Amino acid sequence: MTKRTNKEVLAKGIKFLAGSLPLAFIGPSVLFNAFHNREHPLYILVLSIGVLFCLGAMFCIFYGLKLLTKALFDE
């Protein structure tokens, strides 16, 4: 019996990885902007948005890799 790749789970994992790519660039850019404008009244808001983008990118990367390994190696 040969093992087959679960194409639906594989596609879902690739979608999560593709979604993490913009977040991985936007998050650090927003954080950089926040740290250079510390005296601005919206500093905390921009900083928290940047942190959320970075955390979202990390979640999407880890979940996407989990789905990819599940699609390739599980039965």
C-alpha cells in the first residue's frame, strides 16, 4: 500500500504560509515606525498593532508548517 499526499491539507498549509509572508514584512515595518515615533500620542496603538502582526505571522508560519508535515507524512 502506498502513502498518498493529502492534497486538501497541503493546499491549506500553503495558503497559511502564503498569508504569513505579508505579515512577516508588515509587522517589523510597523514596529520600526512605532519605535521611531515614541513621542506620538498613538505610539501604544501602533506598537500593539505591530506586535499583533508579528504574532500573526508566527502563528501562520507554525500552523502552515504543521499542516504541510501532516499532509506529507501522516496517513
